[in-house]
Amino acid sequence: MNSTPVTVTAPDLRAPHRYIAIEGPIGVGKTSLAQRLAERWPMRTLLERPEANPFLARFYGDMPRYALATELQFALQRAEEGRQTADWLAQGVAVITDFIARKNAIFARLTLPDDEWRLYRALTEHIDTAAAPVPDLVIHLQASAPTLFARIEKRARAEEGRISEAYLRQLSDAYDQFFYHYDDSPVLTVNTEHLNLLESDADFALLLDHIETMRGRKASFVKAG
């Protein structure tokens, strides 16, 4: 008796977007998620390099003194990373990053007094950020300040040893305000308080489903504890 062969369809591993950016406050898990998504969908990663900023460790020890130098250095670095992203996209490469270029303003406005903020804006007008492409999707990760603080303590990076929980709370609020008004790209806001996106396949699958089925400009994903 002849049998009809069964065709098995392989899962579609293509990235649902050409350019995905992960954003959120320090310790929320941006880099880890970017790397795991890049493994799930073959994508090239472009990751921030905070260790390349020579002012960062001094900034955490004395924010008022080193904030301007730190933020200007990051602005230069992100402009270069924006050009690299644009080059890869022009070559047809799918890209995932753990930042967006516009995050410069979040940190600078939070850390700089008004006179230095005005100077920072005047100087950064001469830094070419026009080459930075706009993401097809931004994933905005959230967590409470105590959770962020615990994650930072766990990873024990020397340059982050003097970050306070109060600063993390201010930073989280600044991110929330920024993305409330942000409309350059669709934004999926993901509360990671009860998600383990690095080690839990089930949690990661939930996120993949939200990314792949998202419609419209704004969406949120909260997993109950």
C-alpha cells in the first residue's frame, strides 16, 4: 500500500524585523536578551561597550564632576555605532542592538545640571547622529529599583559597585517617561520582574510570541508573579 509522504515544516527562524533594539535601565538584562534573540533568529549583534568609556568608573564615584565627560564620550561612541548599524542594514544583515542612539538624552538630562545640559546639547549638535537608523521594534525592559540593584550586585562589575538604588529608581522613571512619549518606532514594553529570559525557555517563548504577534505601535507584556 502506497503512503503519502508527510511534509514537516521547519520553524521559521528568520527575524521578524530587520532591526530590533533592546532598551532599559542598568541591570535590566538588555545585553543578555539581545544575545539570546540573536541566537534564536540569526542576527548580528552590536552591543554597547561601557568599558570603553574611560570616565565611567569615575562617574559612578563622583557623578557631578564626571557626568559631562561621561555623556559626551557615550554620545561619540553611539554615533559611531549608529553608522555601523546603518552599514550592516545596507548590506541586508538583520541587526539587534542593546541600545538606541536617542538614549543619550535620558542619561544626560538626568545627570547634568541645567547649564551643563545646555552645553551638552550644543556640543552634541555637531556629532553626526543622522546616520543612526530607526529600529523596526524597540523592546523596553522594566524592573523595580530593588530588582535592578540585586541584579547589579549579582554580576559584580567593579565599575558598577557604587551605583545606588536611588539612582536606579530615578533612571527607571526617566526611561518610563521617555518611552511614554517616544514614537519613532513600535515599542513593546516588557516587565521583567517575574521573567527569567536568560535561563527559562518557557519565559523566553512567551516573549517570542509577543514579539512575533505584536500589532500596532505600543504593547505591553507583564507576567504575573
